[in-house]
Amino acid sequence: MIQTSTIITIIVIAVVTYSCRVIGYLVLRRMNLSAKAMTVLQAAPGCVLISVISPAFASNRPADLIALAITIFAATRFSMLITVLTGLCAAALMRYLLPM
């Protein structure tokens, strides 16, 4: 059974994440952003993805390294959403098939 503290943590993280998006929209909706600012905002999701998967580069687990290779391949071919889903599925499948 899932602990209550885990459920509360998930809910708090969801609320904070949603709040960041809403507050960002409310603050920036009437501003005209420069091309440079727009480029930075468009690159942000990729930077977050890299920060999440980069620890796998230092891993010595074959499952993590194989999932990383699959994710990199997907990133060169597909959109961000497909890449993230592919990476998650690859990591789960590889960890299931190649337990440490």
C-alpha cells in the first residue's frame, strides 16, 4: 500500500508544478518577449529532459545505458513527448529485463 506521505508529496509536487505554469502565464501574457527570450523559453523543456536523463551517463548498469541509447536515438527522430515516453518505457523495460 502507498504511504500517506508519498501521496501528499505527489499532490504537493503537482500543485507546485501547475502553479509555476499558471503564474508564468499570468506574468508573461501581456509582455512582448524578444526573439532571444522566446528561444530560451522554447529550449527549457529540452534542458529539463537532459537534467533528468544525464545521471544515466554516469551509470554502470547495462539497463540504464541501453535505455539511454534508445532515448538518444528517439530524440533524433521524434518530438519531445514521444522521446520522453520512449525513454520512460525503455528504462522500465530494460530494468525489468536486466535486473541488477
